[in-house]
Amino acid sequence: MESHQNRYPILEIRQLHAEVEGKTILHGINLTIYPGEVHAIMGPNGSGKSTLASVLVGDPAYKVLKGEVIFCGRNLLELKPEERAREGLFLAFQYPVELPGVSTMSFLRAALNQIRRHRGLDELDPTEFISLLREKAAKLDLNENILKRSVNEGFSGGERKRNEILQMAVLEPKLAILDEPDSGLDIDALKLVASNLASLRRPDSAQLIITHYQRLLSYIEPDYVHVLVDGRIVISGDKSLAHELERKGYGWVTGTPSI
Amino acid sequence: MNDDRDTLQGLIRRQYPYGFYTDIETESVPPGLSEDIIRYISTRKGEPEWLTEWRLRAYRYWLTLREPHWANVKYPPIDYQAITYYVAPRSIAQGPRSLDEVDPRLLETYNKLGIPLHEQQILAGVAVDAIFDSVSVGTTLKEQLEKLGIIFCPISEAIREYPDLVRKYLGTVVPYTDNFFAALNSAVFTDGSFCYIPPGVRCPVDLSTYFRINAARSGQFERTLIVVDEGGYVSYLEGCTAPMRDENQLHAAVVELVALDNAQIKYSTVQNWYPGDEQGRGGIYNFVTKRGICLGRNSKISWTQVEVGSAITWKYPSCILKGDNSVGEFYSVAVTTHYQQADTGTKMIHLGKNTRSTIISKGISAGFAQNTYRGLVRIAPNAEGARNYTRCDSLLIGDKCGAHTFPVIESANETAIIEHEATTSKISEDQVFYCLQRGLSVQDAVNLIVIGFCKEIIQELPLEFAVEAKKLLEVSLEGSVG
């Protein structure tokens, strides 16, 4: 693994404990992510993968009990959800909600301009924004029709996932967390999502991909793979770890036979 | 950012920017209602005998009525003898007027409201009749319209200048026997706008009336009559504001629309009367009867309303579809916050063959507010091939407000096709959080979701009104989310 000398991490999670509805889900997570890296978090159902994503973006349903999270040098847990987003934290939701009547274009322009203001950049007018959006959509090989529709309204599972990735491409976060970007996709859609994510890799930003199955990782080539069990990372490694898990099942790390 | 909260508080305080009062000398009658007062108003306005008699008949009929209480709104009894039925700025009430002679304080009032009346600054593409308390302050673009044969003037002037035209149509769509408030209005109406579009003329600008209640303890009882002759077209806009006061004020207007063969009327309202404060003190009682008749074949009447103001709104802009193939439309957004109450909707009365109507109603409720849609679709026995499509959507913000719908459908013709859809939804925490995760503030998120919810209605408004309506929706919902 390469050296991190002279580089500051984008994200540092130390001893993070968190609960939802009074039930402790995360029991001390430690994770450090540097610019340019792609990390994958795998784990059985209920191991806390989605909880970790929700806690990082500040979902009010989750409560942090202990630990700290440093995001680009700032104490992430002190920031409101919208401030975290403006600082460059992005979540591609596992189940993106519909916003009926809200056009994808005006939604995304409002979001981008909010983030640009925060970064001291000029806002984009509608014309500038549309050309940016078209360019990003074309790079992702995405049908422009999606842009004219209301946010996620009547979208298929695949369209929703790809709309999340389009938003990620437009907002250019420092860290993008992708919560099961592969769930519910057929193999063709899966390959497309994987190649989209690969095309969005940049040396100054990072991706944290949460997935239940190894199959997405065969196309993505993560730098690190972590396995989450019962709210703790029990093993970390390179992408070969994903293959091993696929072969042996989660029982191999949880100590219980795989079903 | 940490100052979001401060900004939000600031916006709440700024919430009703039109609440100022213009200190101006007025002429008024003593409070209370009697035949003498009605005669006085009628004489003061130089009205012909038939109108005075009509007013008195309406008054006598009104005396036999009881205030209706079937609407889903609550308010303490109104003392009709405590209301002043005629208040006019002295400079207007006396003597002839042109805009050059109008008291500058009045013009300044309209400037502050964003409605400049002076010829140099008038809004492009809109002719405005400005009604201040009981009288019209002036009408812009009159000469340009006169060249096309279009009449657009205060109704008091129309009664003097075009008595036959007014007499032919006044009270034919909303007779004084229609309801309690229509009877009251017929007895005491003081001004309003009159518009006539001659055959085959498409009115090149939007016509607009801006209603302003200024005086305390007065009521505003304006009457608007719009007649579009064969093949004519007009787009008419109506806006309203009032000062902030702790007591309630009554606004009981009547609007009548008449469309002859192939005529089209598009009537848009942005109603922003003072809604009362956060505790529900004060505000306008907006008890209005609006109705249009598609008298001719292939005629069309379209109502679009954005209702955000008033303590209580009670109005059902309706269409009587008498001419064969005529079309009625009703597009409505009603927003209630704090302790506001709205009971609004429409009636579509299908009398002619192949008549069609569309009703799209969006109710938004926040705070402790109650929002009711009430509608009637009636298909008469002879209305072969009539069609109606109704859609009522309610959006709730918070858990202390209410949404109600009372749709009534009466069909006496088996060829009629009637569709009704209704939904009630809440702005979900998931939707808001999704927006926050993209960097938007809570208020931005709610605004986006609400504007999205109202999109079909806002699209129906003339462009400049649509922009105003969007801003108004955003401002009126400021502070409604916690």
C-alpha cells in the first residue's frame, strides 16, 4: 500500500459509537481515507454499513454516543447536515426519495449554487448550468430526459441510482459515500454504474462504497476493502479480500456459517 | 450556517410587507347600515334611480337572511352595524380626477405596493385600476384601450357612462338573492372595475385591478363586472393588500364574468390580504362571491387563484357552462399558515352539450391552520357529453394543521364522464433530509417542495404574476417549519 506522507486525510473516523432508536449499532469504528482513494465497506445485513453512512451525513434519526470524525480538518459532528454537504460530503442514497413537481434541473442548480456560494464561487445562471449539466450527463452516458423530469418521480431503480451519480458528478464532493449503489440493478446497469464511478475518480477526492455483494467490486477496483460486522471493522485488506469473502461467505469473518 | 436562524426570524418579522397605513384625509359615512346610508352612497356616486332601487331591494332581502355558517371556518359574530360602508380619500371623493390631480400620498401608496400608476412608470403590458377603500384612484392605459373599443374603468364611472351595458349584465350572474354576502354587497358596493371587450377584439394587455383596504373599521365591498363579446379575449389580474391591524375587517366582493360566443376570459387572482398575526389576531375576512357564465357557444372561462392572505377565506369562483362546447377551468393554490382558515373551491354547472370543466386544487396547510376544498360538479339532464376532471391535492406541513375536502358530484345525464382524484401528503422528513444532504437549507427545501407541489397552478398564471406568486409562496411559508 502506498505511503500517505505529506498528505492530509479527507476523513478520519476515531472510535465512533452510534445508536438509532436506543439501540447501539456502531461499536467503535476507525477509518481513515486519503485523497484519491476508493474504499469499499462490505458486511452482512444489519452490520451497521448504512448506519455509518447516515451518521456521517448527520441524519437526525441517529445519535452519536462517542468518538470523533474529522472531515478535511473540521469536526464533522459539529456541523449541520447542510453544512456537511456544503463542505463537500455527499451521500448517494440507497433509496433516493421522490420530490414531485421539483424539476431535476432546478433542484440540482439550487444545490450547486448553494455549494458554490459556500466555496466563494459565483453562482451559475441557468444557461451556464444547463451546459454543465449536459456535459456531465453525456460523460456518464445518461439520457437527458432524466433532467427534464421531477427528481426521482416515477424513476426505475436503475434511474434513481444513476441520478444520484449524476448529482455526485455535478456537485463534485470531496468525499462521496455510495450506499449500496448496486442494489436492485441487473448486470448491465451494474456495469454502467461501476464505469460511471470509475470515471469520477479524481486525485483530490475520495469514494466510500458500501455494498453487500462482491460483484460491484469486480468492476470498481477499490484500493481498500473493509468488512463490517456488528458495528466494528473486523478486517481490512485490498481488493483480494472481497474475492475471498465471495468465496467463503460472511461466516468466515463472523464465525457463523453462511446461509 | 449559524445565522440561518436569525435570518429566518428576520424573515418572519418581515413577513407581511404591505401592512403600512396611509394617513390621508377621508370622507366617510357613519358606521352602520340603513336605507338612508344606502341612499346616501347611491346619491354620492350620482347613480340612476334603477340602481338605487336595486340596492334597496338587495338590502331588504339581506335583512331576511341569516349569516351562513356551513363553511368549515370559525369566527366570532360580525357586528354589521359597526362597519363603515363608505370611506374615500377626500381628494378623490370630491371633484373630477385625472392621475395628475391625485393626491401624491395615494400614488406613493401604490408605488410602495409595487404598482406605479403614473404614465411614465406604469407596468409594461398591464393596465391597472387602483381601488383604495371604497373608490377607484385611477386607471392606467385607458386611452390606448379605448382605441380598440375596450372599456376598462371603475364600475361607478361605467354606471354613469355606459348605463345600458351595466344594467344589462349587473346581477345576472350573481343575483342579490344568491347568498348573504352577495346581498350585502349588492346593497352597499362602492366601486370595483368594469370591463367590456367588443366582438373580435383580443385585449393586447393584461387588465388588472389592485384592491387596497386602508381605513380602519371599514369594509370593502367592491363589485367587478367583465363582459367579453363574441370572439373576444381578455386576461384579467387581481391583487389585494391591507394594513396590519388587530381587529378583523370584512371584504365581501362580488365578481361577475360573462363570456359570449367564442369569447375567452382568463381571471387570475393573487390574494394577499393581511392574514392576521402569529396568534391569529386580526386579518381580513375574505367572503367573496365570484362566478362566470359561459353564455355563448365555445366560450371559455378560466379562474386561477393563489390565495395566501386573509384570516378567513370563503370563496368559490365558479362557472356556469350554458353555451354548448363551453369550457370552465379552476386552478387554485390556497396556503394557510398560523391560524388562517380557508374554505375554498369551485362549482362547475354543466348545462350545455359537450361542456368540459377542469378543477385542479392545491391546498397547503402549516401551523395551526385549516384548509378546506369544497366543490360541486353538476351535470344537468340536457348536458349530453359533459366532462369533468377534478384533482384535489393537500399538503400538510407539521402535525397541528388540517386539510379537508368536500367534493359533491351530481350527474343527471348518463353520457357524462366525471373523474375525481384526491391526495393528501405531508412533506416528509426524508424529503427534507434529501435536500439538506445536497446543501440546501430547510427553508429552501420546503420552498422547493411547495413550489413543485403547486407547479401546475403557477404555470397557469401570466408570467409576471407567476414570479410574484412564487415569491409570495416562499415568504408566506417562512418560519412554518421548525
